Amino acid sequence: MIKLVFFSLLVVGGVGLAGLFITRRLVPEWSTGALLFGAGVNLGGCWVSFIPVAIADRQNKDYLPQAALAGIVVRLIVVGAAALIALNAGPWDIWPVSVWLIVFYLSLLAVETAVTVRLLGSIPEGKDGTISR
């Protein structure tokens, strides 16, 4: 879990700084608040969605693939609900918020998938290459 937190913060920081630089050059009227909102919502969603994976990793590694899928669904619900609330009630324009939500969603999905695949790689295999159960 600590690795996920570290790598997700690193990715959000890198993508956020690059995005801030690009946004200031190409679309200066877009607010920094939309970028920060997209980063915060996706970071929180990433951490919450990793809870099923962490539980499966500690209790029963057989259920890691199902836990990963459950995490994706949880993350989609968290980010989607926050996006709907922000786009209906927030002070932002629809395009900047939508773009930053998608950018951070996809970048953190890569981090979450990499950590989960690494956990799946730690399952001992049988002699013929199949997972022994």
C-alpha cells in the first residue's frame, strides 16, 4: 500500500506539473482549480480503490484478480460521482474539469494496474507454470 501511495503521488506530481506548464502555454484561461480538483479526486479514488486489493493480498491471494476488478469499479464510482457533482454544482467550466479528470484517471490507472500486477507476480507457481492452488 505504501508503494501505491508513493508512486501515485509521484505520478500526480509529474503529470500535474507537466499539465500546468502545458495549460499555461496553450489554454491560459483554464483554471488551476480544475487541475487540482481532478488530481485530488483521482488520487483519493485511487487510494480507496486499492483497499480491496490490499485486503485480498493479505488474506487470500487467490482473489487478487477479482479484487482488482472490484477496485476499478469502486474507483469509477468515486470519480464519476465527484465529476457529476463538480460539473453540476462546481464553479468550473465543463471542459477543463473533464480533461483533467480523464488525464489523471488514466495515469493513475496505470499505476494501480502496475502495483496489482506486481502483487499477482508474487503468487507461487507450480512446476508446469500454472498457479498452484
